Amino acid sequence: MDDPIAVLRRDLRFTSAADAMLVARGLWNQRLPGSAAVILLDEERQLVDLLCVVDGGDKLPDIVAMLCSAEMPNVTGLLLLSDRTGEVPADRPDDELTWMELLDLGASSDITVYDWLVISDHWAFSVAEFIPVPAEWHAA
């Protein structure tokens, strides 16, 4: 029997926000309010690894800075998810500035931050959806 992670690494490729939303739907089943998930991608946008940080939802800049400064062979991109289940409102006024900071952190290490999805009670949204600097799905 194939290792499930090996199968995902081989078969899962993120080419658009729709692909990212499929993963967000899968994470809904886990329901870890306040957590953050980081999907590490290679240059083909295939899964390298998945990292979940309990109580990391408010620490995304720190998490991304740590990852960008780490030696991560084959990692050229990140997809970020925050679980804000039970939080009202799920979108925050400072999300726009945080998104810009996340992009800058990635760019300083030649890592593309493709998108930041927020998972809420019954829906998910891209923080970059209504921001002048959109998600990076168009990047190479």
C-alpha cells in the first residue's frame, strides 16, 4: 500500500485558488480553532510538507519568518491557512497589512506566498481576494 503522504506529494498540485479551497475543505474536518496550517510547495507547486501550528493563527508572520530563514530544500512556495472557527468577525481590519507583510517575508527569501485562506464556521475566504495585491496564483 502506498504511503498516503507520498501519494499526495506525487498527485497534489496547486495551480489555483480552487485547488487551495479543496484543501481548506479537507481541513474543515479537523476544526482546530486558532490554529494555522502551512502547506510547503516546490517549484512545480506540489506538496513538500504540511505543518500545523496549534494556536498559531495569530502568529503567521512569525511562522513565515521562521520558515523563510530555515534551510528547506525544494521549498519555493507557501500556502497559508488560519482556522478562525467561532471568531466573529472572521475577517480582521489588519489582515490587509499582515498579507503585505507575509508577501514581503517570502520575497526576501525567494519564496512565493501564494495565498492566505481563512477558514470560518461554514465558509473559507482568501484574505487577498479584496486587497490591491492579490493572491500569487499567476506567479510562474
